[in-house]
Amino acid sequence: MNLKPLNDRIFLEPLEEEKTTKSGIVLPDTAEKEKPIRGKVVAVGPGKLDENGKRVPMSVKVGDKVLFKKYGPDELEVDGKKYLVGEEADILAIIE
């Protein structure tokens, strides 16, 4: 992928959600609709500018796995592959 996001934009590769619980219960598609999205960061911008014109560094880096707001990102297709693109504020947590 030859895209470089601007400002505080982040490109994510969506990760598949588990459809079966640890105890073996299969979850229907409707049960997953309100979950945050899991994704792997594939590209990050340099960060947004503050009111003094200084660049605020990003909290995430390429390769981080994150929880992302369900309705925050936009879907985008690049070279036949689906990505999500959103702002740093749409990220809820980094998965360690």
C-alpha cells in the first residue's frame, strides 16, 4: 500500500471477530453489531497540529492492534483489499 495518511488519520486492516465463545457457543451476526471493531494499524499520519502550529505525535504506530469505534471509520478499498480509515480519536484502546 502506497498511501500516507494526513494529520491524525489512521488506516486499519480489519481483524476477524470471533464467532464462537471460549465455551463453544456460536454467536449470531446480530450479537456482534454493537461491538467495537478490532483492527491492525497499517499506516498512520504524522499527527494533527495544535493551536500553536506544533505537531502532536500519534499514540499508535504501525503494527498495533486496536479497538476502534464501530461507526467512526470509513471503509475504503485499495488494490482490491478493504481498509478502514479514521481519526486517532476513534481508537478506544491498544490491545496488548
